[in-house]
Amino acid sequence: MNQYLAPVLFIPHGGGPLPLLGDAGHVELVEFLRALPASLAKQPAAILVISAHWEATQATITHADKPALIYDYAGFPEASYQITYPAVGNPDLAKQVFRLLTEHDIPASLDNQRGFDHGLFVPLKLMYPQADIPCLQLSLVNHLDPELHLKIGQALAVLRKQNILILGSGFSFHNMRAFFSHSAADNAKNQAFEDWLIETCCADELTAAERKARLLNWPLAPFAGFCHPRAEHLLPLHVCLGAGGATPAELVFAGSILGKQASGFLWRS
């Protein structure tokens, strides 16, 4: 019998706290995130989140027993700053993540002070509202190199054997100005990039090497610079592709968020 591997998941986390505030532009995302755990074979033993909202000079892992929440957004209603998500950390798992990275020659560190940002607590409050699963966050590395982040995922893939859910929390489209545009031309650019990204992650016709090469060279994709003026919301996907192994992903979310198309991907065992 094949050993169970926890899934690897890339999701869009929406705009700030809006998915938790009943925002009309997030209805599809909220429904997806609430239903998602029922489609997974097991409840994970722990969740490792790679959030677009934490960058450090090297791969850094939360190491606190009880991380606080970081309300890393501004200009939202008061309720946005009263959100709670009391998930505990897992210092032992954090040390294991540190060891795995350093064994693969990826500089890493542990952070005893860092809390959970909204890239973690917004989607997980919808997915696992009981907050009864230990969580860790892993930073991006701030020079935003695609190959390094794919290697990080490859180094961490072994955690799947321990029923650790690896969750990339970003956005397949992240042009802040365009979210407020209703331009048909902008929407066409958005859709062209989404189509390319879905093909890259999911097409059976592509080999694992071809998928990797395409994602490493993502700036060559249609309208890549428009859809991602900066790479930080896409790079959690590179970590996920690295951890997902040779198999294609499943497209588990293809919907509208704030009027733009966004995608979510799942790698199963």
C-alpha cells in the first residue's frame, strides 16, 4: 500500500481581511475555502503556510508556541482588528523545517517573535475555524528568486509523509490598480495569464521538467508583468510546485475575486 502523502495547496487569500467581512467580491473564495477541507482525505496534523506577506533575508520559520496575529493591513473597519485565530505553533516542527532547509544548502533561521499574518489567519479561519491544528509560517526570501523558492518546496516535500499540509497563500493575479479597473483589456490580460498558469500546473501533456521550466520562466508568460508587477504573491506557488512532486496539480478554484479571475491548485498523493 502506498504511503499517504498530505496534499500541497496553493490558494488566493483575497484582499486583506475582506473574506471575513462578508465582502461581495469574495463570495466565491469564501465558499471554496469553507468547503475545501471536506475534499481532503484527512485533517492535517499541522499546517505550514508560505505567505506572500512575509519576506526575510533568508528562509525564516515561526518558532513561537503561541504566535500572536499580525494585522498587516490598514484602512479597514474596526472589526478587522478584532479577528482572532488562536492556533498554536509547533516549535519542534519548526526545528525540523530548519534542518531540512539547511541540509539542502538553503540558509534558514528560526524566529521566536514573529506572529501569523493575514495570509495565514484569513484563509484558515474559513477552512479550519476551530483553530485546532498547529500552524507554522515560512517566509519568502526577499530577493524573490523563483528557482530558490522551488528548491525550498522540494526540500520540504518529505513533510507530506507526516501529514503536514503545505499551503501556499498568495494570489495568481496581483495588480492592485487593476482590481479597481473594469477595463475589458485588463480582464483579457488577466485571463490570458490565468490560462497559461493553469496549463503550466495542470496539463497532463507537460512533463515535470517542462512544468518546472515554465514556472521558473514565468515572466515570459502572457502579460506576466501586468498580472504580477512584483513576484511575491506568485512565489508561494513555486514552493508548492516544488513540494508537489512530478504529478500535475488539480485546478480546485477558478473564480472571481474583486472582479478578477484567480486560480487555486492542489497536489494530492
